[in-house]
Amino acid sequence: NVIEGYNGTVFAYGQTGSGKTFSMQGVDNLPAQRGVIPRAFDHIFTATATTENVKFLVHCSYLEIYNEEVRDLLGTDNKQKLEIKEHADRGVYVAGLSMHVCHDVPACKELMTRGFNNRHVGATLMNKDSSRSHSIFTVYVEGMTESGSIRMGKLNLVDLAGSERQSKTGATGDRLKEATKINLSLSALGNVISALVDGKSKHIPYRDSKLTRLLQVQYWP
């Protein structure tokens, strides 16, 4: 559907240590254990290569939300805090987020690896390499038909930080602050999903966290 101009999101949700990052990233040198993200790369480039009479351009971005602050995992300064903005035509977007043209699967994988190595991780009693941030790898697919019409879609591939009870993880200091922000944003995500599923809610609380704000249906950035 992304190839046809629709937006989509795939995310892993669950408790700390349950295998979210493994499910999304996988093991690159073991084909049977590749994660959702590299499999999505394969699927997208297979689809663009076999779609007739359409020329495609693929961009990628990779960001993390750490302590409710947005940072570019592929930028020149990945500690710089970026702002979420909204425009009448562009919709919700991250100002200053770097975009990278990708012509094939290896280029996407290189970006995924580089960004993943810049993520915030920390040890807890439940996971020695616990993800302390939410990460969003986005693939933007722009297609132009022979008639000149353009369609644009994007796919958000999200590795959420783990939900956790502080008493079980032994969180103190920075870990406790991180856990509090993580749990608040995951709670906001749950509220958004509940409101969308309900179908009767007049208000969808997208603005309750940076995570739900970014996963809101958006236009081309």
C-alpha cells in the first residue's frame, strides 16, 4: 500500500526484554532471523522494481524520542533536540530531520545500522541492553507515473522502548526518569489506539506525547 501512496506504521510493543528490538532489527547475517525492518526494505525495493510505468524515489530518516526529546539518529549532531511542527500543507513534521536517498536495500541497511548504534540504551535488572528511547525509521516512497502524476506514501518502522514496572527493573536516577517518560508515552499510545478502535471518539489524543504526535497520519514531510 505504501507503494500506492498510502501511509503505514508497524511497531513492536511489549515489556522490557520481550524481544521488540530483536523482532524489528533481527540478525543480519542469518536470513531466517532477519527482522521486520530489513524485510520491509526487501519488500519495498522488490515492489518498486516490478511496478511498471512508474519511476520511484526512496528517502529514509531515522529518529529517536528520548525523555520526550526528538533527536536525529543520522544527523551530524545526534544530540541536538529537534522540534515537531505542523504546516497546513505539510502536516506534522520534524524540523531539521535529515533525509537520505536510498537506491537499494544495502543503502537502507547501512542507515539502519548507523542509526541503531546511536540509540540510547541502558542496563536494567530485566535487560542489560534495554532500549531507553522509541526509534522511528521511516521510508518515504515517491512514485511518478508516465502521465506525470505523483503519489507519495511512507512507512514508519517503530521500535518502542519497553513498558516496565520500576520495582522490577530496579530503576533509579536517570533510569527512573527514562522509565517514567517511556511509560507516559506508551500510555498515550494506548489511549490513541483505544480511541481509534472505538470509532465513536470525537477527539483522538495525538498531542499527549511526542510519539503519538509523530505517528499521526501525515503528509509528505
